[in-house]
Amino acid sequence: MLKYLDAYTLRARLAPAVIASAPAFSFVALAISWAGLSLSNAIATIGLTILLFALSDLARSRGKQIEPDLFTSLGGKPTITMLRHRDNTFDAPSKDRYLRFLASKLGEAAPTEVDEQRDPAATDRFYDRCGTWLRENTRNTKKFSILFNENVTYGYRRNLYALKWAALILNLAVVVLCIAIVWNVVPAGLWGIIGGSRPNAVFLVAGVHALYIGFAVNRRSLEEAARSYARQLILSCEVFFGKAEAKLNKP
């Protein structure tokens, strides 16, 4: 099934879903005997597949939902804020060069610093159209491989951050179930667990998982990825400059 999925879906959507459901995967892998084919194996495989794709879809939808709040905390879309004259991500000559190029592609006049101060909403709409043009014209993942990787990183962090609480709740549910088995609240034989080491392995996975989700998956890293992607998107103008210069120098 995975060969029919594109690289972005695998790395930015399925990967966060796998990480979010890692304790559930470890529990099923250790709780069910895989010595031969059985009904429990089939149910576990189907159940985990459904869980994986459900979490993948949830990650995408929740990721889209948290973006407005993310952009608000950043002062706007990073592609917009970085093109503003008052932003210092790019030096003034480079920014003017990018704005003139994008304005020519949109068939509009690039706003000046005075325009930006007089009508910031209108200039932000222009910068937003610039970002849209760049995204639509940089979809060649081979030619814009660095940009694509930045986009994957942002998508991965955004989707995993969107699943943070769902992942912790699922983690807790798996731990509670394992404790119930260890304390014989739920018969171990019902789950196929043999020996006392298997629940301990699940506890270990759950502990490492909780630490990673709780501390490594945070708003700061997500904001950093958003800014890195936006910066690389604007820098992709250099590729178009290179193509134009090559045409001029062609004998």
C-alpha cells in the first residue's frame, strides 16, 4: 500500500501517525502471538491499519485547524511577514529584488514602504498572493528539493504537534491496560501475553514516547519550521533569476 503514497504523505502525515500510536503498536506486537496466522492476527493487523490511517487523516485536519492560531502568534503567515519592508530576515536590496520579480509575475506594482504603512492590510494581501504564486510554481520536488524538505519538516512537526494530546491519551490508555493485565484485572491469557517481560517492554516504549511527545514536540520547534520553510520559499526566487540569466547568456 505504501508504494502508492507520495513522499510528503509518507513523511509528513503517516510518520506523525506512527509516532503518535507507537505505544499501541508495541502493545499489539507484544500481546499477540505472531507464530502463525490466526483470527487475532488478522484483527490486529486490520485494526492497526485503520488506526494508522485514521490518525493520519486526523493529523492533517487538526494540523490545518491549528495553523490560524500559529500564524497569529507569528504576526501573520511567515511568507507575508518576511516580505514586509520592516522585517529584517532579508537585506533590503535582496527583498526589493524579490518583490519586483514577484510583482512582475502578478502583473502588479510592488508596494513601497509608504504603501505598507498607509494600508498594511492591502500590502499583506499582495504578499500573500506572492506566496501563493511561489507555492504553485515550485511544485517540482526535484528542482526545488531543499524547499520540499523544508515543507516536509514543517508538515511533520505541524501534524505531530496537532496529535500531541491524542498521542498522550492513547499512551495513557495503553499503560492503564497493561497495568490491568499485570494486576490480573484483565486475564493475561485473553490478550495472549506470556511472561512478565512483555508488559515491561510496553511500559518502556510508553515512557520514551511520553517524554518525546511531551518535551520534543512543542510550539517553538513548529514555529521554527514554519519560518524556515517560508524563508526557503522566498529564496526560491533565485532559481528563477538563474533561469532568466541563462536565457540572456545563451548564444
